[in-house]
Amino acid sequence: DVKVTQSSRYLVKRTGEKVFLECVQDMDHENMFWYRQDPGLGLRLIYFSYDVKMKEKGDIPEGYSVSREKKERFSLILESASTNQTSMYLCASSPQVGWYEQYFGPGTRLTVT
Amino acid sequence: GDSVTQMEGPVTLSEEAFLTINCTYTATGYPSLFWYVQYPGEGLQLLLKATKADDKGSNKGFEATYRKETTSFHLEKGSVQVSDSAVYFCALRWSNSGYALNFGKGTSLLVTP
């Protein structure tokens, strides 16, 4: 069965902290994605990766960075968390180029105070 | 650029009512179209998809037909159940684009007994 896991379901951090959100998939997928989900805005793509050590900016990369050292793991990093980064963060993965379906993790609800 | 527009919610229906959630898209070329569903507290799951014009996607009693002439992919179900209460997202991926999906803002559905 397809599985995408995220390190935390809920996270509370203070303004200015460095925050790591981890995502792991066990399907040997090449592509991995980070989205944020906000009411009334839907899902917006932050970053994606199509191979180990490869990354591409999405629609809203400002204030975020990513790391993909191993194929199964894709990390989202908030270098200095701010209150406007309070959101639901969703990780997804998909197989090779040309495969359209994405598989999502359960999400991490991050609150920055 | 490519985009998806969905009807705004929330939509409230009685059990066994007929459901339609409208989705229209703007895209160059011939995108693939998707409906994803997000149940409370969970990540997104693929509900159905259609990869070319006139295709009909179906799953769990839900259907959507890819209409190129009206650039639409409306979601329908003949008789909704309380368990269908969720947020529904329309999404597209242009076949020659990058790797990510473009999502609509989501439509919340509440089905009452």
C-alpha cells in the first residue's frame, strides 16, 4: 500500500525558530512535493524535487528551503519562522515524469506564535 | 497560466440528494484533470481522473466528464451519504508542463442525515 508519512501532525513553534518538517515515502518515487494549504486559497506549491539533490521552486518559495539527500526523504525548512507561516503543510510524491497521480501524507498543522 | 476555478462552498445537502460541484479550467494544450478529496483530519486522496477529452472518470459513485468544448470537469454524484462530507479539490496537470498539479481552492461539502 502506498505510504507517505510526515514527522508531526501538529507543531507549535516560536517566531524566529528554525523549523524542520520531514516527509518520507516508501514507494521509491522520484518526485516529491511540498504544499501549504490555507482556507480560501487551496493548495499552493512551495517546492518540489524530481531527483535526489535536485529541487525546483514552486509558486511561493519565499521563506522556505528544502533538502533531499535520500530518495525517500524530503525536508521542508523554515529558516526563521514567522506568524504568516502558520498553516497546514502537505507533502506528496509521485513516480516518474509523465505519471500524474500524486500521493499525499496526512499533513502537519504548524502554528507559529 | 494554467488555472482551475471551482464553485465556492460550503455546500450543504441532505442525505440522498444529488451533488454537483462545478470546475472549469484555463490551460493551453490538453491537460489531465483530477478530483481529489480530503476527509476531516486527513491528507488528499485521488478520487477520479480523466486524461483526455470526453473521458469520464468514476469512483465510489462519483463521476466527472472531461468537456473540452466548455473547459469543464464537473463532479457529480446521484445520492450523497453523510460519509461523503469532505473538501473536494479540482486539479489539472498540463501534459507538457512540469511535475506539479494546479489545484482549485476546494469546495467543502456537508451532508446531513
